[in-house]
Amino acid sequence: MRTLKRPPAPSLKKDWRETLFTMSGGLCAYCTVRLEQGWEADHYLPQESFPELQDCWYNLLPSCKPCNRAKWDFVPEALRDKTIIPPEANTTTPHDFVLDARYLPHKAASERILEPTFDNAEEHLEFVPSSCEFKHTSLIGACTVKEIFAHREMTEELTKTSLTMYNLARDRSPNDTVQSVIALSKFPVLAEILLQYWQEFFPPKSSTE
């Protein structure tokens, strides 16, 4: 996962989807796979449990279908049976919390999934190139791995990507070739990490070789 900067909500709701796509660089906000046609706008707090947030810009993240299905109806225990309203709502409406990045994530403590526009992803998760898996470095990271990545069929695809990066590093392929391959990868961000990992084993040849 990467930390993302959420832009202000577009004035027209029909532009929300395109803006979410641009915000994440066309990648899933969770696993960073390249989003394909039919990608989904995930409700970070599920709309079934929080209907007031169904159309809340700050509750939406671009997601691939597998990640969206994996987290589906997950609700942090501290927020169960709570009424949460969007920040633009009339605060006279009965509620327990307002969806606000400044404090709401802390209300859910460590029993929640990482939210990449609220959290610094690097503080909670680390991608391990040698195993092509995510390792948690916090309780929030542990919850994220359990609820999303433990249910993902990522390892096989990432193993293929790792092999491709290994071959590029071993062959010391030209940079333009490497970048073209990464640009076509399903996991371009992770492919870069995997390439750097393998390049440590195959440093550039010296001029005397």
C-alpha cells in the first residue's frame, strides 16, 4: 500500500470516479494492482453499516474487485452500531461521530484497516521482496494483512513478476526495456521494489568486465 493524497471532492458527482482513479494513479488503493475496467469505488466504512456515508467523498477509495470483496463488510469493533455522518452533513442530525481524518481513525484505535488517505502506509506495512508478501509493522498493519492480504490470491502473480524482474536484473537489461516492462506490469509499484531487490544481486558490470 501507498500513502495517497485525497483531493477535494469534485463539484459534480459524475466526476468522482475519474478523480479517484487519478488520485491513485490508476492503481488499487489497497494492493496497488493496476485497476482494470470495472474497478470498484470501495466504501472504506461499508455502506450497509453506515448508510449515511454511502455518498460521502471521504469514504470512497478506488479498489480492485478482490480487495473490495476481501474487506467487504469489515467494521472496526469500536465503530459497531455507531452513527457516523459525513463532514458536510447538518451536525444537528443525531450522530456519534463525524467522518473526519483528524480524529475518526483514532476512535477505531488499532482494530481497523489502514486507510491510505488518512495513514502513513509505511508506518504500518512493509513489502518483503524475498517472499512477495506484505509484513505488518503495527496492529493496524496486522488487521490490514488479516482482512485483505491474507485472503488475496496475490502471491502467484507477484512471484511471476519477481521472476521477470530477476531476469531483467540478471541480464542487466537496458533501462528503457526495464521501464517498458514495469509499465505493463499488473503491479508496477511492487515491480519497482522487486527490481531493486534483484539488482542488489546483479550489480552493474564495471568498465573492465
